[in-house]
Amino acid sequence: MKPFNTLFITFSLIISFCCAFGQNKFAKISYKDDSPFTGYIINEKGDTVKCEFKKPALGPLRYKPVNSTDKFKKPSPDAVKEYFSTYDSCTYVALYADTNSSDMTYLKRLENGLLCLYEQVVIVNRDIYMNGYYYGSSNNIYVYVNKDNGTLREIKSNTLNIAGESRKKRKAYLLSLIADDADLAKQFDAEQDYDIKTLRHYIHAYNVFKSAAAK
């Protein structure tokens, strides 16, 4: 057998093995043809509408009102202000991500209360698409907070933001938002971690504190 043919066959076997391994180990179920997920939307009038949702193999969730004969369609920020489905049991809210945004986008709400915490995931590179998921892609993650439905402000991201605020300034801003809970603020000021789990903990604790104080 010629060296070229041997090399080609070996390469083909390696590719086949990697594809099979990847499908078995990393692939997730595509929900394209499964039964709809349950959930709701809040429309531009503020009405809550029970809906069915489907997750296509490619692209975002699609919805239609329960018992409607309409086709499933993508939520649009001008018509759907908020939606929730049992697909991932998360709530997404149409907001301006920052003061420079000209268009609203859907942000995942991580914490809800007087202080709200949101997450935005932006896919910046897509390499291989398989079984409804991108492999080898990279995501930019941005975390925002607002108080009493005020302007969103970014307090964390996984990107190198040379022109933006330092972690110290971002933490100081969040500290100012919870300053009226003196004990919690003291704990947060001494906190060394600044990951999403930690931020959620303190924001949730603050919301519980404010909710109890209001009773």
C-alpha cells in the first residue's frame, strides 16, 4: 500500500473516532421534534399569556399561545417584554444592556427583587455546529445589576476590558447598592471572591433583607 493511502486511511479513522466519541460524550438532545415546553410571556400591554415553547435545532426558543393555531415564532423585544419556559426554567427580560445600547436584548434574570441581577451571553466565535450545539465556540459573558428598575450597570464580565471599570470600582458600586444593610455590606466588603455565585448570594440576601423590612 502506498504511503499516501496509508496516511489517508489513518487520518479518516481518527476523524471517525473523534466524531463518534464527540456525539456520545458531548452531544445533547435536540428538542426540535419533542413535545412543547410550558411557560408564559408578558406582552407589551403587561398581560401574562400562557404559551407553549419549542427549541429548534438551530436558534432561540420559539413560542405560541396555548391552544393557538399560529405558528411558533421567536420572541421579539417590542412585543414580548419577558418570557419563561420549562426548557431551562429561566426568565428572560427585554432590556437595554447598557446606556449605549440602541436596541433591547433578552437578558437572563438571575436574581429578582429590589436588586435584579442579569446575565448576557454573546457568542463571538462559532466553529462546529452539531446536534443543536456549537462546539469550539467562545462566549463573552456580561453580568448587570440594577436597583428598583433603574439603569443597568455592568459589574462583571469574562472579557478583558481595559477601557472599562476595574473590579475594585465595580465592587464598590455594588457595595453602595447594599449599604443600607450594614451587616451584609460589611461581609461583602471583606469578601475575596467575585464570581457569579458569590454575587448572587449577596444580592439574594439583600433582597430577603429588604423584603422582611417591608413587612
